[in-house]
Amino acid sequence: MQYTTQMDAAKKGIITQQMATVAKKEGLSERELMELVAKGQVAIPANINHLNLSPEGVGKGLSTKINVNLGISKDCCNIDLELEKVKKALDLKADAIMDLSSYGKTKEFREKLVQLSPAMIGTVPIYDAVGFYEKELQEISEKEFLDVVEEHARCGVDFVTIHAGLTRSTIERIKKTSRLTSIVSRGGSLLYAWMELNNKENPFYQNFDQLLDICERYDVTLSLGDACRPGSIHDATDAAQVEELIVLGELTKRAWARNVQVIIEGPGHMALNEIASNMTLAKRLCYGAPFYVLGPIVTDVAPGYDHITSAIGGAIAAANGADFLCYVTPAEHLRLPTLEDMKEGIIAARIAAHAADIAKGICKARDWDNKVSKARADLDWEKLFEMAMDPEKARRYRLESTPLHEDSCTMCGKMCSMRNMKKLKEGKVVSLID
């Protein structure tokens, strides 16, 4: 039996190779996973042209996935450096890589990224439009926007962020709000400008069926972007954010009717006490589609530490229903991240995702913690390093401060509780004085 997309196959009762792989990774039955894909509650982004993809599932009942943003810009146009970041991100077990390139040889970088990465690849095609056509934003036609999407799909990207929910009505709503940070979505602001300059409706909303044609043809997952995501905790959960979310829910139904998989993108910046209710609202309005969040960043006062403010929000969001976390680096809002910034952002996001998986009762999530705890109790340092989320840092920290006694560390020395309890269990004498 023939099928066009993962969702089409699932609706027809076909278990694809990608579904089988994801089911094995997640510890689910293939049929259970297939049913979730058919309902749209799990997405498996898998472009037919991404030949070396190791597929991952995003959504209900699955481990929380993390995404890494990178790409070239006008101020930092170094393809080799960005490819080095790609390799590092893969080493650090990122589940997805989004190419946010907005200048120069974006196609060259994108093609190399797809060839290199077994992780799923995402892009935001509107970033590429100005450079692709070498035109001012206002001069780009609706068809040309769609043609850029098809160029990215043809290249092999697995999901595309499209801000199709920003309508003329939502723009009027934004103008009436008391937002401190207006629109902080780069793609959203570009579309807002195009719509205002041309006095037209959002080209992706207006031509949504043509967009679905492209996604269906290449089996590209549609990541419906949140142009109105809050860029400050002051702006969270306002009318513009909620109105756009309602439109995204409507578009989700239209996409599913065409067997196009959907991921919904969400906030943003948000106070701790608003996160859980936002996750519930988003899931309800978008019919249980997988939910993807940037952060949320829980306070605006810590530039340089937004990997931490983001990880706090991300853990709460994922524990309450978010399925996909976009990493945030210490350089957020300040500059393009370095290789070290990227590493810190990835580890922070992975900590948040894993902490949420424990809370959600994801299969085998606690097993990892239990193995690390046993190694700690056994004073098996090598095993501890091997099991650590960041083995290199754990090993380096210990080597930087060598204890007098190998079975302790320089924090507690012979007073180490693990050391002394181990000795007592083994029937040995505990001596604290040399």
C-alpha cells in the first residue's frame, strides 16, 4: 500500500521504518506509536530526501526532545565554524538542529548540514527569502515565499517553522495591547512588516493549502511558529498570544486533513506560575499536537545566564505537557553563541528535558539516575564519569582538585558520607584522623 507521509501511513495502519525505529528508541509498541502518529499527537519529522536521518518522535508519551539553533549571519558568516558547532551538537546528543541562517551561502550550508546530520533538521524559510532573491522584503511575492519553502524541502529539511497564524486581525490586536517588547519573533516581525508594507494578509495564511502541498510532497513537518510569543514576562498570556494560538489550532486541523504532521511552537518569556496553565491551554486549543517551547525564560533580569532561566522554565513546561525544548545559550539576546556557549545551552536544555521526563514517568528515565547514584555510593568514579550527562566536565573537575584519599573528594575528605557509609557496610573501621 502506498502512502505520502508518516501520518498518511499511520492512518492506513502502515508501520513505517521510521515508526519502528522510534518505537524501539522509546520503549513503546509499534502499534501504540502508530496510533499516536495517526491522531497527530506524535510527529516523526522525516523528509524523504534526508537519507541519513536517524528519526526521532516528538509528542505524547515520548522522551522530551531538545533542539539546537545555529547558522550563519551577516556579522558572523563562517560556514566551517558553524559546521564545527553541528558536530559538537551531535556529540552532545542534540535531537534536532535548526538552521537559522539569514545571510550569504545559506544553501551551501544547509546542504552540508543535511548531509552531515543524522538528527532531524529544521529551518525558517522566511529568513532566507531576502538573500535568496536579493530583493527588499516588500518586493517579495507570495509565490516567491512559497518557492523558498519548497527549496528548503527539496534540500531535505525535516521541519519548517512557518508563522502562518499571524493574521491581519492579530496585527490589529497587537496594536491595541500594552506590550513592552512588541513582536520578538524574527520571522514574525518580518511577516508583520511585509503585511503592513503591502497592506495584504499573511501570505502563508492566505496560501495555506499551497504550503500543505509542499509539505505533503516531501513529508515535511509543519512547525507552526508563534509570531506573538512573549518576549518578556510582562507580555505573557496576553490577547495577541492567545488569539494566534486559536488560529494555529484551526490550521492544525487543516494540516491533519492533508496528512501533514504538525508541531506547535510556544513561548517565550513567562513567569513560573503561568507556565503550567499555558501548556494546558496550548494543548487544548491545538488538539494535543506536539508542543515546542523556547524556554520559557522565567525572568528577564539575567542576560548572560539565560541558559539557566530557560532551563528552569523548560523543565516546568515539559513536566506539564511540552514535548520539545529549544535550547537557549548564555549569549541569548547578546550575540551569536560560541562553541562553548552552545555546549552550555545544550547541557542546560538536556537537564531540563530529563528532569521533566522523570516527572512524566517516561520509560527508563529514572534508570539513568539510579545507575549514577549507585556509582556514587560505590565510589566508582570512572563509572560515574561514564554515566554523567557531561563526562568531560565531571572528569575535569575532579582532576583539577585531587584529594589526599582517592575514595573521597576535596569537599569532605575523610568526612565523606559515601566513603564512611561504604566502610561501615563492609565492616571496616571509620577513622577521621590521619
